[in-house]
Amino acid sequence: MTKTMRAVVIREAGAPEVLRIEHRPLPVPNAEQVLIRVEAFGLNRSEMFTRQGHSPDVVFPRILGIEAAGVVAAAPGGQFDAGEKVATVMGGMGRDFDGGYAEYVCVPVGQVRSFRSPLPWHMLGALPEMLQTAWGALFRGLRLQRGERLLIRGGTTSIGLAAAAIAKAHGALIAATSRNPLGEAVVRGAGADHFLVDKGTVATAVRSLWNGGADKVLELIGTGTLADSLAAVREPGIVCMTGMVGDRWSFADFAPMDVIPTGVSLATYSGGVDDFMAMPFQSLIDRVESGTLPVRIGKIFKFDDIVEAHRLMESNQAGGKIVVLTQEQGSDL
């Protein structure tokens, strides 16, 4: 008899209600794959865009999910031991092949990291993509150096808070923004030296705070604030667009010579397996455990409540990372 698992399957683009829990055959890994029993997974906006139909290369039906945390169920090639705690991100998960919105996920061995931690699964499930994005954006996208002045646009997002803590430990001077004045305590607690209320334009305030402007800007809001972020940087600074909390991927009218200041660079960072495998994952988890790298959880959902979880993500009201627990033993959290 074929073993099955429960999985969140999307068969057509649409509203959150298109996500349906189904019984699917349990994947069978080969020697170059790892079968992971998923304990928790974080939600990501790229999954929302795929659900809405904005990922034309994704073929339905598909199990979404670009990240997962759990334990090794099987590793036929012997690269991992059964029961090891592991995490995985990207590499085509949820797009080219079925992803982490399931009780089990089968992924290439080259995109799996083992770790040790007593943290609860709802915390561990929030970390893989968030830490990969924060670390990669800072050190690959922005090439952040000790002593540089960093503006984090969207400082109260989960990635913004993680980036602030990582950058502070690296010796950067940090300013972070939020639309809500109440965000000041949160960003300062993560390591920000300065706080700016963001009403759409902060460039003048940043140039006043730091003579000439910031050295680097981590742009987590999107195209709606990108031009202003570019205006907040002094030569030869870099703005790295990494996230999109807003609702626009593109400019309605983009004139590079008008928007990008002389001597300033515009970069992007979307992350990937290479960055995930290269980052100091265990040491970052250790910092989360010690409390020196804050993780802001927005809300924890049971597996059966995936539709409600997507509704919350779409509303932009989560206030932190949304995490889904897949196993019944964790469903009371």
C-alpha cells in the first residue's frame, strides 16, 4: 500500500481559498536527495505571488513552499542521519518541484543544512529563508563593511530586524525606518542606532543625520520607496532592493538617469542555495537562542489553517514572520 502524506496543493491561481489540503504519495528519495519530515515552515511573499498567478513558469498542480525546517526521515546516500534537525530553502522548491507546504518534502542533498538547537519548532521554522535573505543581502548584495552607515528601509519587518542585529554585530552604524512611530523600540532593540518614521520620503532626514547620506541602503519596501532610497545614499554607495512589502514590483515610469544618482549603485538580492549553504547558519541560530539576534514572529498557524495564514500575509498585518506547524504535536502553540 502506498504511503501518503498531507500537503497543501494549489491547482489554479487565485485567492487564498485555492489552497487545499490533500493526501499525496509520500516522496521516495534517491541517493542524492533527502526526505525531510517537515515540522514547520515560514510563509514568504513569493509564495503569495505564485498563488495569485504571477509566476508563469510554475506549473500547477504544485505544493508551494520555498523553505522548511524539520528532521531527516531518510537519506539513502548517507549524507545525513535519520532524526537530524535540518533546514532547506530555495533551489526550485515550490516552483520547479513540490515544496515545504507538506508533512514531508524531498529535496536535493546539496541544499540541506543540519543544525543543533533546543529552540521550539515555531522559532526554527521562521529562520531559514529569513536568515539567508538578511545575511545575503548585507554581505553579497551590499558588501557591507565595518563602520559603514546602513539604512534599513522597512526596519520592523522580520528580515529588517534580523539584518539590523547582524549588521550591528559586524560593526555597522544603523538607521531603520517604520511607518509606525511605535516601531522605534523594536528596531532599537534589534540594534538600530537611529529611527526614522517613514511617510514615503526619508532621504532628506538621512542626509541630515549622516553628512551626505548613508553608505548602504537595504530596501525592503519595494519600488514605491526605491527612488527615495537612492536619493538617501552618498557616492559611492549601494542600494540593494531585497524585499517587497509594498504591492508593486515595477516602476510605472522609470528613468535611470533621473533616479540613480551619479556614482551610486543599484543592486538586487533574491537569494539562493549557494548563499544558504555559505552563511554561518549554526552561529546565527545560536545567536537567536541567546537572544542577541531577535526574531519577530507575527503569528503561528496550524497546518489546517493555511488559508487563514495566507489571508494574513496578504493583509500585511502580521507584524512579523508567519509560521505554520505541520505536526499535530506542535498544534497547541
